[in-house]
Amino acid sequence: MKSKSVNRNILFVLVLAVLYVFEIKAQSNNLIFENDDIRIFESYISLNSAGNIFPTLYNEGLIYASNYNSNNYKLFYSNLKSESQKFKIGSKYNLGAVTIFNNEIYFTGITKKLSAFGTNNFTIYKGKIEKFKVKEIEQLPICSLDFSYTYPTISKDGSRMTVVTNEKGYLHLLELKRNENNEWEKGEVVYISHPEFEIINPTYYNENTIYFASNLYDGKITRVAYDQNKKGEFLITEVEREQGSFNIYKIVKRNGIWGVPIKLAKFNSEFDDLGVVFINENSGYITSFRYSNADNIYYFELKN
């Protein structure tokens, strides 16, 4: 009896070993790119659909936007093992990434009321997640009707949130801070973009490091606007430059001061690369156009 029990245990260990090796082999078969800095793999999402963007970590899976088999982007949840399910958020959801802390969810929508200029702007809404549905939706009071606010991202401890806004005339990253009354207050400006370039999909790596994507590019001048002053002198009033592909940048705070964005070669290609989200220091998910003629979400591992 004892011998049979030992044999069963050995057999069980062997089966687990075979399954483990098979799983590693299956993972390696999904490797689609490798260099000295990074490995990029297909994900369950990229293997089964297309048009997928802006993931955020949730319940050991991802919530992401997708226009797969649709004319509009909708939210989905994937456990990265089986078919994705719709994430019900209602008609207020409009574009970009969502961000989640505990059961709080923040997302971009359209203002209900008109601005002083008679227009609707993008704004940030807060809701409560209950079984893949969003309830108790309300606009953040800190968002003015006269400006746009998009692409919220929240820090791991929930104390800070960064949004993209045009409050100062140019798109910029604005950090918000949660006060003792659980309300959001304006903090400091992280980065101000050049006028003709976009900022999308910022994500926190830690409280002092933010990643984002931009089509920032010091390209050739495509248009120059002039004006004449009272002295008859012609002055340049506007310069437009050729835009490039979206690339991923990192901005770091040192000694209490945010630095300049750094373009990260290891994450970028000649195609649009739309953002990264980290699981830990060395792995996460990247949104890129480069592999399937469509935006999609891939798993990455850094080598150093």
C-alpha cells in the first residue's frame, strides 16, 4: 500500500512537471519580438480580437476599450484565459482609458451642461463598480465646464490622479491629490505639451514616475502664420510641424521637480505605440499597432 502511494505521488509530480514544461513552451511559442531590452508576447486578447486599446489592471485581468466587430469603442473585461465580457458603463463613457482604485472607477465622458462658450467638453466622471457594472455616476466637481479633461490615471495607493487637460491653453498633465475629506484637489502640472501634439494614456509606474504616449515630433514645418504689427514688421504667430507616430515617454520627479519627458526606445517602433501598464517592475502590457495592422494589447517582459 505504501509503495502504491509513493508511486502515485511520483506520477502526480511528473504530470505537474510535464504540464509546467508544456505551459512554458506554449508561452515561448507566443513570443513575437525580442531584442536586448524586451520580449513581447501575444496575449489572449491579441490572439482573439483586434482594435483593442488602453488596458487597466483589474481582478487579475484587464479592462480595456475595443471596437472589434463594432463601429464604436466599448469596454470589456478579460481574465486573459477565456472570452471577454462586456463591462457595462452606460452612455456617459466616451473615449480613452478608465482607471480603478478599489471599487472606484474614473472615466472620460461628455459634460451635460454647456460651457461659457456654448459647447460641451470632455470631463471626468466617477462611478462605483458592482459586478462589472458602473453605478452612482457623478462628474468630478473639480472639472470646470469650460475646459476638457481626459485620460485619468490613479496611483496605486489611490492618493493621486493625473488627467490630461487644456486648462492652460495647451494640453498638459495635471496631477490631482485626494484630501482628508476624500475630495480631489488640484496639485501641480507634470508636463505641458507643444500646441499641435497630443497626450494620451498616462499611467503611474510609481508616485514619482508617469508613462504616457504622444505624437510629439520635431518634424519639418508644414505651415507658418504671420501677423503684421503697427511698425509694419511681420511676426510669426503660429508654426505647425509634421506629426510623427505615437511613442511612449517617461517623466520622472526628482527632488520634488518633474523633469522633461524621455522617449523610450525599448518600447517604441516606427508604428503607433499607445501606452504601457505595468504588472510589476519587469512586466506588463503594451498597446501597439505594429504587429497586426490594428491596435492591440500585448504582454511584455523587460530584460533589464
